[in-house]
Amino acid sequence: MKNIVLTGSGSFMPDRVVKNEDFLNQDFYDEKNQKFETENEVIIKKFEEITGIVERRWIEDDMNTDDMGFLAGERAIEDAKIDREQLDYIIVGQNAGQVLKGSHQSDMIPSIASRIKQKLKIKNKYTIAYDLLFGCPGWLQGVIHMYGFMRAGMVNKAMVIGVDALSRIVDPYDRDSMIFADGAGATIFEVKEEEERRGILSYSMVSDTLIEADYLYMDKSYNLNHKNNARYIKMLGRKIYEYSLLNVPAAMKEALDKSGVGIEDVKKVFIHQANEKMDDAIIKRFFRLYKIKDVDPMMMPMSISTLGNSSVATIPTLIDLVRKKKCRKNHKVKEGDVVIFASVGAGMNINAVVYKF
């Protein structure tokens, strides 16, 4: 039996810690370009209650997106104990490209994947490196790409990375800037001929664009006195929340039903770290689809409180933390555990993968 198995992982979180209180003296404006009259203490307290974020990581001025991806990738290769020259693919999920500190332009040439391959000093010209843009579900979509290549016999070893430096594209006058963070997570997958079924069992994908494409977008600063030509990441938070609660549980159910595994066998759900309150509601709705009201509190590992929302990096980072027993609340996975990876983001896109360790 051909299994597609995760054999290594690595992550990188910047050293720079930005706490909620660091925003106390920031001027915040709304989408109508009006300054909030509410005190920042109140804004930040409400933000923390909803998102669960207490602090986040932002990269230092002398670091860039490819640096984070390289460091995570190096650690994943070391963890998997493979020869990097044998990698067939390096797939990088990212959204913002390479934005240098002080710049307002995204540098997309060459791709982040090409830059990372160069930093890894991989000489093999047949190690194909490319970027994938799919919103926050970009890493998981890269895993699905890789799975298809491996099932077709085209690939034996691949690295899939999720990396973003969102601190470089946030509007400092938008309170949503407190959500976003920087980081990188890398994973190594290999084809294994085995008697027992494990690894990737199934997946599902959704793209809603007729109305939903505008839920996350780029636009000018909310502060009209902030005169530059930069465009910053913006989102319709309530729309995204409602969309996610309605659609993510269904996508997760589709993937699980296709896997042949029962809900009672699911040990963990690794969900995109977008918003703690939203993620909790998604998990509860997912289990209610199977008429289960009480969800094990250890079902859902979380890292958002200290790492923030690093977009495509959240799930692979979380996987690495759990595999290496560095996640809070002592989350861990063992051989034979069935888990679900699920994400939602700009597009609007959703995907889910059922995986057996």
C-alpha cells in the first residue's frame, strides 16, 4: 500500500514579542476613516476576549519572509533525516510575497520557494520550487497538491512550507492589525510502501468567490492623513466569522466521511489559528453534525494566544509544536492517532485533510 506520510517538521517564530499593551498609544480608525472615541484599553480588552490573542511575534527589521521559511525548512529536513538533494518538490504557501522593511511593494520575483531553495543550498535542478497563493489555507492546499503528485507517482519526497510576514502589510491605524503575526512552518512528506493504511487518508476543498472574494482584500490606510500609496490587508470580520461557521464544519465532515474513519476515532483537530472564539465555535458545530454535544477540551491544540495569526504558517507551526511536545496544555500525538487539518481564508477558500499518524 502506498502511504503518504509526514516524516519531519520544523518551525520558526521570530524573537520579537509584541504584546497587546504595546498598542495602548496607537490611534485606531474605522472603515469610515473616523478615529475611534473608545479608549484603547476597552478596544484591546474586547479584542483579547474575542480572539484569545495576548501577544504575537513580528520579525526584526533585518529579517524577511524567505529567511523564516529557510529556517523552518532547515529544521524540518533535520527532523526528517533526509538528504535535501532528494527533495522532488518545495511548495511554499504564502500571501504577501517578500516585503522589505520600509517598503510598500511586494517583491514576488523570484518566488519565495526559489529563494528558500537557494538558501538551503540545494543543487538538484530537478527539485521543483514554486509558490502557492490560496489565502490562509495555502499550506494545506500545498499538501493537497503534493498528495496528488505522489499518488500519481511523480514525487517521492516533498517539502511543504507555510510562511508569511503579515506585520509588513498591516495598517497601523486599523485595530485588526493586532490579529496578524509572522512565522513559518515546514513539513516533509514521503511515499512509504506499507501494509497498514496511514498518512493522508482524504481531503476536501471549497472556493466561494461570487460574493465572498471581497471578504479579505487590500486597500489604503483607514487614516487619510497617512499619506502614502501603500495598500494594506483588510477584512470584513463579521462576514468571515459567519461564513466560516457555516461552511468549515461541512468541509471537515466531507473529508472525514470520505476517509472511512469514524468521528469517534478523531483525536485532534488542527485548525487555522484565526480567532480563538471562532475556532471553538467551528469545532463545536463540526461535532454537532455527528450529534455530539460534548467535545473533549484536549481535541483542539491552540497557539494563537502567544503567536497570533500568522496566516499560512499557523497549522504547520502548530503541528511542529505538538509533534515535539512544545504546545501548551501538553498536547501530543502518537502512532495510530487520526487527526483533521482544516483552514479557511481569503478567496474565500476552505480545505480539510484527514491524517493518520
